[in-house]
Amino acid sequence: MKNLINQYLKEVYIEKKHYLLYEKYRVKLEFMKNILESLKIYFISYKLYIDFPYKEVWTIKFKNFKNIEYITEIHISKIASVYYIYHCVEYLNSYSDSTEKSIGDISIFPYIKNQEKFHSLFRKEMNKYNYIEYQDSNEGILEFKNNTFSLMEGEQYTAFDIFFNDVFNLLNQKGS
């Protein structure tokens, strides 16, 4: 997987083949609804939460247990065939003297079996569309130094910055 990511970074950012970005981000991720519908036995509902030119974010809600809520969030890049998935657990605090109404945690690891089953089957479905799950999206993978990009020798950017946030605003620089 790392080789595919590095090849993409080299082509788009170092060799400045920005047209690869423009070709990819125009593609609608219409297959997502089909995938989620096919896996709906594991969760209660899903929703397209964010639809930006460079990514979609989907939220998947699982059955609550007492006052504990389980959600999975999927970030799918529109500029590279990668996605990032994480799971959330939130305890809804009903104690009247509490300062926080909820307490939660986020992890790349599922909290309940249905999240685990969903994650595993979702990964298989995304593989059919040649999408790669990128689990360490906060790892520094690209640097910017002396007005050029390199693989780790200056100002660092994470996979999340590059694939899910278009941090360099290249989608607005058409014709490069």
C-alpha cells in the first residue's frame, strides 16, 4: 500500500501531474450507497454527512446500548483511491450535575461486533473498487521545502491533509 501512496504523491505533487487530481475528483462515489445498502443488516442508518470536492464523509449509526451510542465515520477521498475509517463510542451522560453531556472516544478499532463485521465487509467491498484503506492518516508522508514537494525533508503534511483536505488547494489550480 505504501508504494501505491508514494507513487501517487510522486506523480501528482513532485512531477506536478495535477491533471490526475482533476480526473479523479470529478468522479462521483455513487457505489457507496450500494455498498452501504448491502451491509445494512449490521447498522441502523447511514448518512452522507459531508460532500466536498475532494472528499465525502459518511456516518454509520449502530444500535445504542442503554445510553451508549456507536457510530462509524468513513472519509473517502475523491482525489485518490483511499479511504479512512474510524469508530466512535459516546456515553450520553444524564447526570444532572455533570459538566459534559457526553463522553466519547474515537479509534480505528471497532468497539462492538457489528462495527467489526461492518468494517471487515466494507473493506472487501471497497477493494472491489480498487480503494485502499489508509489507517495511519496522521503519519507525515509529504514535505514542502524551498517551494517544492519531497518525501519527508521539510514542512510535513499527513495523508489526511493530502487525500482528505486538499491542503494545497490544487483543485482550484486547473490547467497546471
